[in-house]
Amino acid sequence: MDTDTVKTSAKPTLHLLCGKIASGKSTLSAKLGLSPGTVIISEDRWLAALFTNEMYSISDYVQCSSRLRGAMKPHLVSLLKAGLSVVLDFPANTPSNREWMMSIIKESGANNRLHYLKVSDEVCKSRLRARNAEGAHDFAASDEQFEIITRYFSAPAADEGFDIIEYS
């Protein structure tokens, strides 16, 4: 039997990333995405490609992100049902974001890993300033924007049903 036609019996995994801005989510997603049979879906890349000229404020981001999630969910479920693991480089930083992610897990039947990057505000801001100076990231955030967005951050709780892996 040709090995290309043998389907693996391992269930695919939806990898989720929780952490403040510049905590290392995209860096970790790149490492996780190196696993065979795994694709990375990056919110920042999709938002930059589709909505750059529509995002000037945090409320614009929230609206565009919501539109992107609506379009992405069926695609993500299809990838997982096809046996591919997915690194979802979207912030799992609020209970409502994580509810959306859990709905993908339930619909697809995939395993999950919620990678929680527990990094101090000071370290994140330092990384953010360095990242902004490099100019290589799709979006730059100011210290003020960091503070505003961080107000909405909520660490994942055990009762949300995720397999949480914490990084300090």
C-alpha cells in the first residue's frame, strides 16, 4: 500500500495562543507550525492583506477581526476535519474569543492546546518598542494602545475546557 494514501489515526490539534501584545505569540506559532501536517493561520497577516485601509483605531480592529473570524471559521473546521493541525495565531485573550475558538474545536472534533504566554507588561512593552523600531511586523502598537488593549486581557481558566500549556 502506498504510504501517501495511509491516513494517520492521530486527531489533528488546534493550537491557540494567549498572551499580551509582544509576549511571543507569533514567535511560538512559527515554531509550532514546523510540525508535519500543520498550518499557521495568522490574524495579523490576514487583517493586513484584507483590511489595512480600514483599520485606524482599536474599534476598527475589533470590527475587522470579527468579520475575519466569521469568514475563517468554516475554513478552519474544514482544515481540521481534513486531518491538518492548525496553529491559530489569533489572540485567545478574552473569554469571548476563546468561546469562538472552542466552537471550532467542538465542530471539528479536534484536540486543542492553549499556549498561554505569561509575560510581564514591562517585558512586553520592551519587546513591542523593539518590534516597532524594526518595522517588520504587520502592525505597530504604541504604549498607550498596549495599555488600552491589555485592559481587556483575561487569562484562561481551567473550567473553559482547554488543554492549557503555560509559559513563563
